[in-house]
Amino acid sequence: MDRSGPSIMVFGIVLGVVGAIMAWAVTTNAEGFSINTAGLILFGVGVLTFLIGLLLILLGNRSSTVRRTEGADGRTFEFQEEQHRSI
């Protein structure tokens, strides 16, 4: 079972929390560097990373199976089954 989706989501949550703390809870000022802007960037990257992980979970757990059967008259039939696996 592939665990990359949930791991990426957790990483996104951590980035988002650190970014939110830097953006809205830190009140110090630094010369030439805005810690609040860096926090907003980290928060945005965290949200985007979370969404990518969610997308991997939703789309990554699908598999399809192609089956070929031969009929009584010698013709070959193909059909595709969509299978979903849960985590």
C-alpha cells in the first residue's frame, strides 16, 4: 500500500501551522526580512502541499483490470473493470 498521500498531507499541515504562527503570532521585526511575509508564503505552500496529498489519495488508489475472454464461436472479448482500493 502506498503511503505517500497521507505523508504529504501531514507535511502540508506542519508547513501550514508553522507558516500561520510566523504570519499571525510573531510580532517581532527584522531588518531587511519580513517574517510575516515568509509565514504567509509557508502557509500557502502548506495548503498547496496538503491539497496535492489529498489529490494523490483520491486518484492514486484506483486500478483498472482488463479481462479477455474467448467466446464459443472463437471471438475474443475485452472489457475493463474499475476497481477501488481503500486505505
